[in-house]
Amino acid sequence: MSVLLQIESIRVGYDQADVLNDVSLEVPAGSITCLLGANGAGKSTLIRAILGLTPARAGRIAFDGRDITRAPTHEIVGRGIACIPEGRRVFPKLTVEENLRLGAFREKNAAVVEARMRKVFSIFPRLEERAGQLAGTFSGGEQAMLSIGRGLMPEPRLLLIDEPSLGLSPRLVKENFAVIRRANEMGITLLLVEQNVRQTLAIAHRGYVLSQGRVVASGTSAELERNAEVHQAYFG
């Protein structure tokens, strides 16, 4: 299996403080790769580094074999990386349809955009039923649904998903993870950043554990479940 995203020994920080130190990981094409860690471990900072929002101070980030370490964010997105941010971040004063269209803002062919929207509606019929409703009137679960739909609209090659279970009930978390698995089955490679270890390892192929800015464990999902330190930290 080829590697779609490769991160080699990156160091990332803000002002004088480093948040990530010597972090390396690989995301194989076609996989769900997870990044586990507690609050403050540096997970969101890693996403910002991949997207070029907080450039790495050292190390290298490559996407499909091409160096994107110093590339501007719009170029990184143009190469096929999309992100569903923590907290969902829908546009509350825009309708469901308008939110989805913004996900495909780079696509100028109206017929292609319509086809992608139909695909999203086939996954989330509720979004089609409420296409004209303002996103700000949606519940947390519905906004999560909309944010995932918007993330699928550009048909990314790599989708970064930051804390999809945050603030959701167990039932909605289960539904969201089922959709994430379905997105992978549609051919999208995913990097799933999460604290919900059980649900994440149930759908991920492999993963990494981040602690205090460093990778402290890695392997297949089964290997991480058997890892004594991971088991103690997350399963008790």
C-alpha cells in the first residue's frame, strides 16, 4: 500500500514554545489512520501543520510524494486535502445547501457540484429534507452531519477529521463513525484525530498515540489495543 501522507521528524510551535517535537507518521492511501491523544497533546497543531496554517519549524511533510512543508494553504487544499475542524464550524447564517456548496468552492462545473451534492444527500437524507434551513438552527448532531457532508463535497483524496465525537451523544457518535467508515469505503483516505479510543480503534486500520508533543506508540489498531501503556492510559 502506497503512502499518501508522510510526516518526517517535524517540530511545530507557537512563539518560543514547541508543541510538537520530532513527530513522524505515515498515512497509507485508502486507509483510516488515527491519531490518539488527550487534550493538549498537540493533535490539532499537527493538523494545522499539515494544512500550512502553522508551518513546521523543522522536518518534512509530503503529500503523494511531493513536499508541502512550506506550501501555502490554498495550494495544499488544491492538491486534495480537506479538513473537518474540531467543533464542526458550520456557517450558521447560511443554509444547508449554501454550506455544502462552499465545500466545493474550487469546482467551477455546476453539474459536477450538483452530482456531488446528490451523493452527500444519499448519505444524509435529512440534509436534503432541510436543504433550505439555516445551519445555525440545527442541533449539534445535525451540524456534525452537515460538517461531514461539506468535507465530502470537494471529493478530497485525504480528509482530516478533528474530534468528530466532541460534544455528541453516544448514539450520534456511533452514527458519525459509521459515516466516516462509509467515506473510506468510497475511496477517501482519512486521518482521524480523536480522544474516543474505543470507537476510533474499531474503525481505524492503524494509528499513532501522541503525548506531550511526541509519538509514544504506533501500530495497527489491534496492536494498539494490546499495547500495555495504551491500554492502561485509555481503558483503565
